[in-house]
Amino acid sequence: MAMAGRTSNSSQAGAEPSAAKRATPPASPTWCAPSGSPAKGSASHHASSAPPPKPAPPPKPAAPPKPKGDFTQEQRADSYYAAEAERIFREMEAGNMSRAPPPPAPAKAPKAAKKRAPPPPPSEGNPLLVLVDMNGTLVHRAKDAIAGAGKAHVVANGTHYYAREHARDLVDFLLDARTATPERRRAVLAFYTSMREVNAQPIAKYLCGGRAVDVYERSFNKADPTGENAWDTMRDLPSVWADPTKAAYGFDASNTVVVDDTTRKMREYPSNVLVVPTYDETSVARGGDDALDYLRAYVDALLDEPGDVRTAVDDRPFHLHI
């Protein structure tokens, strides 16, 4: 029994070195410096035994650009604007471009309003300006219809307008005489009234058949200090001649006649007025008025007189009693 125990112990003791032997790493081989080499551990030995530095890795190749077909239109636009912004920024950094915003573009001058072309100078065709009064001369106007007078020619603005006999014939004659001939002067027609233009236009359009004729309304008259009524006016011819937008611009007393039913209104220019009887309510009801037919014949004769119209009127005054 004792022998068996020793055998077992010795077997265990013999097994331990084998385990220790397996756990111990093998010894490194002994390094022998060749002849003439520095001894191991010296400074020169460490310097020569350091491994060489690793070379820098080569740069990665740039990715090939994608073909344009791979981009959408929006992506290409974004890429363009980004590149353009980068270029502008670089130029600003380099001092090639001002950081200040560009000055605003100068404002465009407003277009001038189209002005009416002035009438031809009075010297062309040696014209005669004929200014014709309206109420009491060419027409009679009334608030109510006139009994026995027939239908009014125009009803507007709460007013009945009755045109005088031959009124449209006179207007047609003067409009047809606007062209001069070698033998005679031309006529320039305009209406001259103490009415407001808004009240004058309805009957003016009727008389002219839609053709354009200037109207000199109440503002081209002046107050009559000797008039019987506060609203009485006189003709203010200088204001008519001075308006560059209307037909009478540039005329004067030597080439102007005024047809009127009231001598008082033209007392400052007695040689420039042709007075006709007043066309009133009684005249409208009676009818058969030929005053404007006689007037047309007289003006026709004046167009044959090339000189100062005042001389012709003074030499052959227009007197009409009907």
C-alpha cells in the first residue's frame, strides 16, 4: 500500500514539470552581432536597427464627374448658382469687386402726355376766324317744350334745344370753307357762348353732324359791369386768341368776326361783330326765319376780301331787319 501511494505521488510530481514546460514560451534565439558590428544595446545599434518610415499613401483619385444626363434640370441650376456665388465671393475677397450693392438704375422719366397739335398758323391760307354765338343766335333753349313749335331738335340736361332755320346750313358752309383757294381765304369756325360747355355740347354736336368744332364757353367771357343782370357778360376776345389748344390761337382783331344777337356784348369791338335778330320763344313758335341765310351770303362775300376784315365790315355794314 505504501508503495502504491508513492507511485501515485511521483506520477503527480512527474506530471507538473510537463505542465510548466508547456506554459513557458520558447526562449528567443541568441543574436550574434557580426564581426565589426556594434554591440547590442549601444546607441549606434539602436539607430541602425530602427525600421524605415512608412511611405505616405497615394492620394485618392477624384471621382469622375457625373454625366450631365444624370442631373435633373433643377440640380444643374443649383450647381450653376452655387458656382456663380463662389466665383463672386472669391472676386470680392481678392478685391476685384465692390461689396457695396450696385447703384439703382436711374428712374425712367415719365412720358410726356400727348398734347393736341396746335392749329395751323393764321398766315396759312389767310384765314378768317368766324366765332358764332349759340343761344339767341343759332338756337333757342327752354326748360319746357314750346307749344305749337313742334318737337325740339335736342333734349338734354333737362333742356329743350330748338335750332334756328338754316343753322345747320350755315355751319356746313363754314366747315366746307376751311380749305383755302388761290382766289379766296379760308374760314375757321368756332362756337362762342356764355353757356357752360356741358350745356353747349349737345346742340353743338347736332349742328356739326358729329364733326369736331371748338367751343369757347362761359370762362372765355368776362363780367359786364354795366349789365342789367348780375350774370351779364361781355366777350373777352384776347383770352380766346391766347389759348394755344383751340382753333382761335394766334388770331387778332384784323381777321376775326363774331356773329351775335347782342351788340352790348361786343361793344369793345364794334367793327368785328355781325348782329342778327334774337331768336327767342316767339321766333320759334312763328317759324320762317331766314336771318342765317342772309348771314351766310354776307360771310361768303367777306372771304373774298383779303385785307383787314374790319375795313370790309365798316365799308359794308351788316344790317338785317326781319
